Amino acid sequence: MNRGRVLVTGGAGFVGGHLIAELAATGAEIVSIDRRPPRRPLPHGVRALTFDLREADATRAAVAEIAPERIYHLAAQSSVAVSMRDPQEDIETNVLATVTLATAAAAAGCARFVFVSSGGTVYGAAEQLPTTEDARLSPRSIYGASKAAAEQYLDVIARQRGLPVAVVRPANIYGPWQDPLGEAGVIAIFAQRMLRGEPVTIFGDGAQTRDYVFVSDVITAMRAAADAPAAATANVGTGAETSTQQIFDGLAALTGYERRAVYEPERPGDLARIVLDPAHAYEAWGWRPTVALADGLARTVAWFREGSPGA
């Protein structure tokens, strides 16, 4: 499965790196596109192109030359806080570049375009929890709005140009290799700061909840979305709510951290509660999460303790 020519955008990132490592083991011919050079050595035979997908001519030329059978589109501006500060960059990266890539994919005869959206933001403050794919898209951040808009454009391109588009709406992804230096990825940020004995900041009172899904489970879902007989849109989460305070307490126990959290005001665009219903992912792709939160946290802390946290 997943053999043939594969293009992964955002291949230098956290999730993209995990995806490429798994695809390489299948014998796929892989090309990675990212605006940054890879932070970790790529598997043997993987070709890395370094440019920004907002460069439309370069994007069209690369897709035409590669002629990929599958595209996994992970490249994105992924921080809610950054999106609220700089909406233009967010829209150019998450919407315009996605449209350019998808139209180029359709012209190249791509057999499946897997778009990684955001189940944690596109629904906004959903009335139904856990939230299903039938819920109205009502994002409260520029980032969520850009992901929702990209989904709508992809739907039009799929219908008008015959590009089979599968949409993966992941919850909050965490695990080894996640960047602890950005503004997204609370588990990575907390884990590194706790291991260093540094102050840890919680925005809000700690009662806000998220649905945390381990990175290997997300990769399995993405590959299933690419291989399923028909394209579909599905949530990829656990269906379980976990508060920020619970994450803090769990990581503190694993790291031996004894300091109290520093509480700051909530950030614009942040939501009080998010939890996804993953039932449709099983119906469409045969996918279920397999990594329990306690195990995932332990594996993540072990990597930060033994690995290269700044990578």
C-alpha cells in the first residue's frame, strides 16, 4: 500500500517527518516539499525540494515534473495565535497555496489528494460534543477559517476537475519529534520546559479541553485515507476530552516537575472545549485510535528526555 510516486508537502515538519518515514518503508518513491530544509536526515532515496508553496509557478512546475500518484498535503501555517496576528500569511499559505497545489495535481492526473485539515478548529464552539462531521463549520480563528475555506475550494476542484480529495480532520496531534519552540503543541512545549525545570504557562484557567491524538495514529489514518476505495472526509481523534490542567499534571508526574503552573489570560481564537467523534473514520477507512493518552505521554516524554528536543 502507498507504493508508487508520492508527494508530501510539509515533509520537514513534525507529522510530515513521521509520514515519510513510514512511507519509505513501503518502497514508495517519495518527494518532499517544504520551505525549510529537513531538520532530520530523510530516509534513503527520498528527494527533498526546498521552496514555499506560495511560489505558484514553482509549485505547478514541481507537480508536473513529479506527476505524483498520491499527494499528502500537510504544509500549513498551523498556529492559531500567529493566524490572528497575521491573517494574510495564514490565508496565502493555507488557502491560496492549497488551491494552486490541487489544480496542479488535477492537471497531473493525481489519483488521490489527501488534505490535512483541522478538526480542532474548523467546527468552532460546536454545540454537539463529541463533534461529528455533520456539524456546521463555524471557526473562531483565522487558522480555522483558512482550513475550512481550503476544504470548500478542494470540494469544488474535486467536482469540477475530477481530483479525488480525502480530508483528514485531526484533533490535537502530539508525540516525538514535535517542535517545542513554537506556539502550538502544548504537550511538546510543556514536556521540554518541565524537563529543563523552566516555568510552564497555561493560557486560561486550565479547564479548557482538547482531544489529544498520538502522531502514529494520525499517520495510520492518513495512509488509510489515501488507500480507501473512495475519498471521504473524517475526523481523526479519540473521542475523549482532556483538560490542559490534566496534561500539566500528567506530564509533571512523568518528569518529576514540582513547580506550579503560571496562568495567563486566554489567547484570541482559543476555544473552551474540543472533542471529536471518530466513528466515521472507522466506517470510511477502517481506522480507530490505538495509543492511549497515558502511553502516548510517556513515549513523548521519553523522547524529549533521550532525543533531540530542539529538532
